Amino acid sequence: MNVWFAIPSKRPAPEADATLALWRERGYRIAVFRDAGDEPLVQAHAAVIGAYSGYANAVNTLAAEILARDPQAAWIVTGGDDTEPDPAHTAEEIGAQCSTHFYSAIECAYPPSRPSWAYSIVGREGGSGENAPSWKAWSTFGVMQPTGDPFAGRQIERICGSPWMGREFCARVNGGSGPLWHEYVHMFVDEELQEVAVKLGVLWQRRDLTHKHNHFTREGDAASWAKGNREMPQFLREANSPEHWRRFSALFQARKAAGFPGHEPVPARVAA
């Protein structure tokens, strides 16, 4: 099982690499989307260089690249280059927990007849022989969000700001076009992801896990960007503008009222 941390990154290479090193230490593979001309990141296992057209499209592009190149990729985590991994658990430990949880969740939520989208490829890990481990069924159609970070009044409990997204979820949701709805440039993409995961019955929130978000507004945190400088990074100014907020709030509210059209997963294969 491989777990990937896949993000667009605009920070200077030394700042971004310092964060990405934390993910590598915990066993994650790293994929980044960078603008042409930006300094490469030495911590990345894979990189896509292109014209940035928004967070959703960048993550979807990375997810498609990961699924195509790595058949062992079971989970894709996203967030930002100011987000840290859970410090107490490895990528493989959390990934195994997620795979087991979502198999059980689907089995429990939809007996005895599940809707067609609920079927995920089911893997069984184990072996043969007298000392072989027990066979264990697992699924990767799900979204898990660590919610242990209390930042901003536990805002992370109402959005999927740094989610674990399973291979099957990434491959099948939104008509197979990627895990994030493509129309969002920055704001509200994480809120729609949470609403859709809830709608499909595959959201798992875990307060026992923490992805610390070193946001530029976070106070008293010496590890935040630029060693405590609270000024908004230039590359985030448009995304945090009132105009951006109004535009994408309107998009989100319209899509929510309509039931998030287009979110439906493509039909799944069923393992033999």
C-alpha cells in the first residue's frame, strides 16, 4: 500500500521542502503541482509543471497522475504546503485503518442491497500456508478527515481541508473526473467535498488524528510560514479577496441547492 500527499505548491522551495520533509518522514510519497519557472522541490517524488487553473484542477491532475503511475496507491491526501502530517502515526498505519473502516462502513450502511455506486473494488490481503495472516477485506471508496487541530474554532470539522481520499473515490466520484469539483479555484472546494462525502455516506472524521494547519493567521506559532510573519502571502491574496468569496460562495450555494449535480460516481467494478 502506498499513500501519497498531493498538493499544488507556490511557496519558495526551502519553505515548501521543510514541510514536505515531515510527510516523507512519516512514509508518504509526495506529488506536487508547480508553476513553470518555480524552483523544483527536492522532497517531491513526482511533479507536474503547468499553468495553474485552480486548486481543484491541480489536485485532480495530480490524482490522475498518481493512479496511472502507481497501482499500489491506495490513498491520496491533499491539503497545502503549510499543513503537517499526523505526528504519531505512519502513512501505512492510517491507510490500513481507512481501508478496513470503509469496507465495514459500506457493508453496514447498505445491507442487504446496496446502490450500484456503493460497490468498490474489494482487496484481500493475506497469504497461504499454516502461518499466513488472516484474510482481511478492505475498500478505498471513502474520505477521511483528521479533525484534531483546534485552529479557528475547529473549522476543520465542517470542511475537508486536508482529506484522505481513497483510490476508488478519486477514480469514480464526480463522474470519474477527479475527487474535487473542477469549477472551484480555491474557496469552497473543501466544503463541497465534505457535503458530497456525507451525501454518499462515506465521510469519516477522526479527532484522534491531527493535520496541523500553519495558516498565516495562526497566532503564536513560530513554525508558521516565514517564521512568524503574519502577512498574507501574495499568492493567496486573490483567493482571500471578497470578490473571490462572493463568487464561489454563490457557486457552492447553487450547487448545494441542486444536490451537487454531477457528483455521482461512475459504476464500480466488483472484485471476484
